[in-house]
Amino acid sequence: MGGNSRIVIVTGLSGSGKSTALRALEDIGFFCVDNLPVELLPKLLEIQAASTSEISKIALVMDIRGKYFLEKYKEIISDLQKRGRNIEILFLEASDNSLVQRFSETRRSHPLSDSRTVQESIHLERSKLSDLKQMADNVIDTSLYNIHELKDLIQRSYLLPSSDKKLVINLTSFGYRYGLPPDADIALDVRFLPNPYFIQDLKDFNGTEKKIKDYVLGFDESRQFLIEIYNLMSFLTPLYEKEGKTYLNIAIGCTGGKHRSVVILDKLAEYFSERNYRVNTNHRDIKR
């Protein structure tokens, strides 16, 4: 039973929301442990494998608070994976500004502070964890999520057993004036499409509403663009799955993130849903 267990290691930058992620996983049935020393991971899994209990889903927060974490995580995790353990790494990060603000609001000190400023500590930690981020199965930038939105995203991503799911598709619409989503694997710019913002009767609606959908999709270039994107995705997604990728983050942007990107993103969500992919959608800037 132990070999078929699902183990999610929650890690990443201090202040990025790891405690929120752990509570979210606990609420969907994971056995959770915070701040587990990485050198104890093999022993914990050994005990779990030998146990007659029904603990088949485990989530563990492990990060730089652990004394030997940086020195030992790569060797220990890689060894367990080679031995057939189903270990997934969830890496949380956030922008410098978001992290500084969170440390200011909570009045917590950064684990690497010593004589450093918060900003310096963040930069140092980001550097130290760069290799771990490369190992991660799923990277989430939490800068623009509140606690409830992050909890919802985590739960939707990890509800299905890992053996039952195909590539998980995370779709984000955004406005270029507010910045590119930093965790995007693929970013598509749809600012070439006709803009409803300049139509007086349409500008106050958004891309989830029929008036805007009919307008944006009423042009030949919109319909042709969707055909090209569908063809690209049908080519790419099997290759990503073959390579072992478990999450694909696709961002679609227009000027303000309210009209064109929303319409195209929802069509792409339909495409993936019809093919039985697990799809998460986030219209990041629709209310701005």
C-alpha cells in the first residue's frame, strides 16, 4: 500500500502561502506535517509503508527552516523517487513586493534575516531555492491570490489521484498593462483582435458575457486564431505528457484583461475540457 501512496512536498519561498496550501490539502484528506526535517522523510515513509493504517495521501511542508534541508533535499528526494515513491513537489513563490508586504503585515522575521533586510533575505532565499524550483512538478506564483483563492486552486489541482489524471491545464487571462503572469509556461498575445473596449455599447461588459463573446468571435481572424491554437495544443500536450510534465500554465493576454483574453481563454478551456483534461481557469484582471 505504501508504494501507491501519494506524497506532496510543499515548499518554496518564505511567506508564499505554504501554510495555506497545507491546510487546503488537509481539508481534502491529506495527512499533513509542517516543517518536517528532510532527513526524516525516508523514515516517515518507511513507517507509513509498514503501517496497516489507510494513510495514502501525505502532504509535507519542507523548506529552509530545516537545518540540513538545502544540503540534503536533492539526494533524499531523488533516491525515494528512484525507489518508486510517488513524490510530487509543489513550489510556491511570489513577487518581491508581495513578500515584503506580507512580512510587514504579519511582523514576522524572515528565516534568513540575521543582519539582512527583508528584501535581501528574499533575494538570497530565491537564489538558494532555484535548483529546487527546477525540480518541482508544479510551480504557483501566489502574488495575486488571496487566501481563499489559493486554497481553492490547490484543492482543485490535487483532488484527483495522481494516477487518474492527465496533464493539468492552468489557464489565466490577463491584461498586459498589469504585467505578465510570472509562472506562465506559454503566453499568447491576443491584442491583434478587434477590441470591444472602443465600442460604446460594449466597453462596460466583460468577456464572460454573450455580447462580448459574439463580438470577438464574429471576426474571421478570431476563428482562424482558435483553429491554429487548437492545432498547436493538440501537438504540444501529448509531448508534454510524454516528457513527464504534470501541469501546464497557459496565459492569454490583451490590453486590460477584461474582454478579448477572457473570450479566447474560455474557448481554450472548452477545448481542453472536451478532451477530459483537468482545467483550472483564472480571469486575473477581469474586475480591474
